[in-house]
Amino acid sequence: MADELAALVTAESPSGDPAALAGCAAVISELFIAALGRAPEPVTVDGTTHLRWAGGGGRTPTSVAVVGHFDTVWPLGITGRWPFRVEGSRATGPGAFDMKAGIVQLIEALATLDDHEGVTVVLTADEETGSRTSRALVEGTARGAAAALILEPSAGGALKGARKGTGMYTVRVHGRASHAGLEPEKGRNALLGLVSVLGEVARIGDDALGTTVTPTMAAAGTATNVVPAEASAEIDVRLWVPTEAERVDAALRALRSAVPGTTLTVEGGPTRPPLPESASAELFARAQRCAGRLGLAALRSVSVGGGSDGNLTAAVGTPTLDGLGAVGDGAHAEGEYVELPAMAERAALVAELVADVLAAGS
């Protein structure tokens, strides 16, 4: 499994890079062929290619939807200075924890099962950027299934029973350029317009409800001696209460720049609804029983602020259990790592859980 993880991590796959994603998809296909005798089929939407594998050739409806992603947040070339390596019982490398180890564990889990009828696997290539092109594929696969199992990494070993909903926005201010030394008064400073609204953006959140509205990236200007004509900021939204999505959206779209002569536009919107604990409760209890039969340590479930495609599967009414992937730490941070001994344990848990759900529906 460590060797398979090394191959996947080495196949860098930053979101939005079609060539790199295709290279990683090819490695995944090789792993499927070696373990299961058949590669996943490519599903291309708006130029982004995802992978879908249906047990039994897809002859029966999906009973268990297994979902993950192979895109990462890491830029191309990162393995040049941070390659995959094993240090004691841990493996590290860009994307190892989030979530390439989960893909390896999934493949190994399915390889131990004699019957895959009713199992459909979806591995997407744009989860880290909001699942824009893969959303319909994920929802369509999960809709009507008895369970959706999400191979995202665990949280300190705990499964993820609830997740916040998410939103992604871009606030843009449009002004007019001028020479900053000769004629600054003729310009309309878009950067100052952006600054005038960022404080308002931060106040849109609601601590009591757990709603956060966070400016995360900003850009402005073309040169040090030019009044900036354009300025923008990326806004990250997280929420537990579904109705907060509408309130936050309206508040962001009501923003106005305080700088005369500038205009403000808002792009984006809600990306994923919350995953409530009620959607995972029955599956978590089932997973606990499976872990007991395998002699594994008792499972824990936690609520987390990050969103995933599990939010989407729960929203279509499918019981969903998230965080079934790697045990480790450091998602989206340099140095992320996987606990290698836990990979086989979690693969066994996924296999047992898939078999249990299939048996219950037979």
C-alpha cells in the first residue's frame, strides 16, 4: 500500500491542471486494473475528467456510492523539494493525507470483496475547488443509494459525522487607473474601494450560529506608480445552519464601495449545504459494529468545519459517512502525513462496511 501511495503522490494533480490530473488518473486506473481487473471509465465535464467505476459492470442500481477525489491543493513541481518519503511509521508527501491514501485504501478494500454488484465508485478532479463540474456526477451516483461512503481523511482518527456548508465568493472593485505621481486625482482607486468593504465582509459572520465569512486572498494593481483600476478578494464562507447561506449571500451582494467613481461586483455563491449529523448517525453505528467484528479500536465521530462531497450526497437524501480515509494529520499544510499501520485497518473497515450495507439490502 505504501508503494501504491508513493505512485499516487508522485503523480502530482493540482486542481485545474488537465494534463497533471490526466496523469494521476492514469496511475489510478493502473491500480484498479491490477487489483480489480478493470479500469474506471472517464467522465469529462467542461474539460475536467473524473473517474467512475461500477461493480459488476453497472448491471445493478447503486446501493453503495463510494466517493473521493484525486485533485490536490499543491502546485505542480512541489515534489521536487518535498517528495514522497517514509519516516518510521509515517508517510509524507503532497496530497498523501488529503486524500490519496484514501484512494489506495478504497482500492484495497474492494479487492478483498468477492462481490461488487451495487458498488459505484466516483473519484473527482475538482473537489478542492468546489466540485463545480463533478457535482451532478456525485449527486446522481448517490441519489437513491442505501449509503454514501466518503474516503476523505479522518480527523485525528475520528470519522466525520457532520460538516459545515460552504460558499466561495470573489468580490471585485472596478475603478480607473492614473499615474500615481503625476495625476493621482484623476484615478479612482479600486484598492481603497476594496479596503472599504473588507471590514464589512468580516462582520457578516455570526459567532453564535457558527457562521464564518473570511477574506482569504486579495490582489490589486499593475505597478507601484499606477492607481489601481482593479482589486479583488476571495471570500470563504462556512455555516452550520442552512438558512445562513441565503442571508450571507444577500449581505455580500449588498456591499458597495465607499470610494466615489468605483463599482463593486460579487461573483460565486454557496457551493455545498451542511452535512448534518442525522445523515450519518445510522451508518456510524453500523461502522462501529463493523469495527468491533474486526477487533479494531472503538470509532469516534466529530463535526468539522471543512466541506466535502459528502455534503452533496447527504443533501440528496442518502445516508452518508465521511472521514473513512487516511489516519494522519496536516491536510493542506506542508508536512501532511499518513499513519501507515492504519491504512490496512481502515481498508478492512471500508470493506466490512460495504459488505454489511450490501448484505442488508439483499
